[in-house]
Amino acid sequence: MASDIPSVSEWFHGRNVFVTGGTGFMGKMLIYKLLLSCHNLGNIFVLIRKKKGLEPQSRLQQMIQQEPLKSIKEKCPERLKKIILVSGDTMFEDLGLSTADKERILREVSVVFNAAANVKFDLTLKEAVNINTVGIINVLNFVKQLPHLVSFIHISTAYSHLKNSVLEEKGYPSPISPETMIENVKNMSEEALEEMKPKILQGLPNTYTLSKALSEDLVRRSGLPAGIARPSIVIASWKEPAPGWVDNVNGPTGLMVGAGKGVLRSMLCNGDYVLNVIPCDMAINAIIVFAWKIGREKPTEPVFMNVTNALENPISWRFAVDVGKKYAIEYPFTGILWYPGGSLTTSKVYHYIRIILFQYLPAFLIDGLMVLSGNKPFLVNIQHKVNNGVKIVKYYTTKEWVFRQDRMKALELELNPSDREEFFMDTTVINWDTYMLQYILGTRKYCLKDDPSTLPRARKVMGYLYYADWILKIGLITLFIWFAYSWINSNRIITTTAFEVNEI
């Protein structure tokens, strides 16, 4: 690295940053890392909207009381003063900012991170386009007004163009032009859009993926000094703010909780396929360094970077499930409903048989007992939710892609040794077995709020359920053998009787 190139922290010295989507999983980690490692950073203007009756100020205070910002509050609370709340919403022109907030941001900000998005896979076309595509138009129109802008980073997804088995670090044509799609959403009813959805998606698995492809197209034509970061599946942290930190049960975390609590017994998945995941702290480090590179080089065309796990250190679905099951049994969650079991399969018939026998049948039996005892049934409803979630991710568990990662590797090599350690992003150093243990413990602590003191009792419950599971299996096998024997015996009696009648 040339000596005249500033370090990442030096480049961010005195710079003011604007962040959208700062209350989300990635957004929180981004704010945390900027405060932690860019010591002389200016202010971080964070766009927050009112949500579920909570005012923006209340939402910010909640963020500060929880990880990862809780660590900043405990170690260096003065840095939290750099967070400047701006009330607004990407759904509105000029982001719904007040005149004073808009003028200050235009005057002071030179770096923008756009992490705003609704990441649900089951949004309607109208919802996905209005939130994720119209939203990025409003962001771009606002950012174009910034006179001092040097770096705009848009966080997309590595899964935005899944018709390609090998995904390069380049722009791909969107299935439909964003302008046409927005007009369709404005002028067509929800019912008409749903009828057209298969034709519009053109093989893409869901509306989220489509909205991200459309957003990339808009950024690509924006004329801004932009970088488009495409993370793969972002999961719990490797190291910061603590090993295993995660704040939601989306994606693999939700599957892990469902399996660990014994309600998910089968998944349609090719276990040999690579599961491309990346810890959230590594992903955010790469994105911050990406902003540093874009800001120094000021490209005239947007640069694409896949923020993914290295091909040199793959993890398969089978390994993740087997090791996750091992540690979910050793460090069980509280409130488990059955002993963790089940398996992956590529057979739809076998998968649905397992769901009926080992998920829905026990759920109906237990809910029946709940009703008879005067309690409210709940397990069938949980099964509906679990299976809907499994259906949503089935596309990703039964296919495999190769993500080129040349830019992320080259980016790491541009860093000086100190920055390479501070903004670690080399996924080849991950020991996946150790990581899965941290992931289970982090999910237990941060998502499920299971206190460590609950572990001894949870292990006792797990022990009881282990024997109950075996008793049930033996009972089912015995019942099956009895039915088979009865059927064979009844057929033999009928055949013998028929033979005797014929003889007479």
C-alpha cells in the first residue's frame, strides 16, 4: 500500500456521514463500527421514522440501550454524541426531513450509506416496490443535492439476480425497468399485480429480490460516485461487539431456533450445497472500507462488490445443520417443545410425510390436550408459521450459486496491516465449528433473552425430552408393525376364506 494513501480512520477524519436504515440489523452494526474504529469521525446523521407508535427519539434511545451501541455507551459514551437523529422516512420526497435538518445535512455530509429496506420475502409487489424501489428513488434524489458528496454506498443483496448460477461483480439488467414497474404499481390493483407476478418476476424467487434488482438499476444510472455492496446471507457476528451477537430471527437464525426448540423436523434442502453466509461484523467492515475506496477514487460509474464468504472456506448446509443441532442440544434454549431432531432431504414426498407425522400430528395432539385441560392451543399455529418460513426459503436451500469475490479480496490487500486487523473481513480465518457454538450462544443470549442461569434447567428438560422422544419413536414403530401385521394377517384370512369358498 502506498504511503500517501490515508488509513480508513484518517480518511473519515472530520467527515460527516448520513445513514438510512440505521435501526436495522446491518444499520446498527454500521453505526457501531464507525463510532468504534473511526476515532475522529464527524457526526453520524441517522434517519429514523416513527414506527408502531414509537417516536424516532424513543427508537434511538432503545438502540443505545441495546447491543451493539450498548458497548459504545459503556466504553466511550462521549462518542454517542456524534449520533444526530433526523426524523424522516425514505417513502417521502426529500425523505420527509424538516427544512433545518435538510439544510444541515446538505451543508455538512460527504458520505452516505443507504441500508434502508424491508427485507421480508413475502411482501406483495405493491409493498416491495413502494418501500424498496420508490424508497431508493427518494434517497437518490436527495443525495444528488449534496454538494460535498464523495462516496455513496448502497447496500443491496448478493441474491438480486439469481437466474445466473455464477454471480459476477457487475451490473445485470433488471427483469423490468424500474419506471415501468412503478407505473404498474401506481395504476394497477393489488389483485391484477398478483396475477401478473410470475411474469414480472421472470424466475426470481420473491418480490424482495425483484425490488433489489430494480434498486440496483436506479443506482447504476444515478451518476453518483457510488458503490453497490452485495452481501450474501448476513448472520451473527464473528467478533464484534461480542462473538455471536445477532438481534433478529430472520433466515438461518429462525431455522436454527425452530430446530433447536424441536418444532422444525424436516427441511427440503440439498445438504451438500454451499451455504454462503457472512458474519455481520465482517460484512460491515468490508462496506466501510468500500466507502473509503469509492471516496478516494470517485468512480464515474458505480462499482459492484460481492460481500460474501470466500470459496476457500465453504460451509455446507449439512455441516451447519449437524453442528448447530449438536450445540443446540448441549446448550439448549428455554421453552423447548420437543427434542431436536429431523433431517434434510431432497425428496418432497419424504419431506411432507415427515412434516405430517412429526410436526403436525404431535401439534394437533398437544393442542387437543391443551383444549381438554382448559388452556389455549398454540402449537398448530406455530407449525403454520414455521412451515410458511421454510416454504419461503426453500428456493435458497435447493439451489446453489457461485459468488465472485475478487473486489473484496483486493480491497483487503489495499489496507495497511493495522487497518487489516481493525476492519477484519477475511472469512478464511473462520473456524465454522467454533463459530456455530458462538452463534447458538449468541442467539440464546441476544435474541431469545435466555439468561445463563436458565441453562441447568434447560438441560434437564432436554434430558427428559430425549427419553420421551425415544418412547414416542418406539411407540410409532410398534404401531406401524402392528398395522402391517394386522393388514397382512387380514389379507391372508380373506385369501384363505376365498380359497375355501371356491373349493366348496
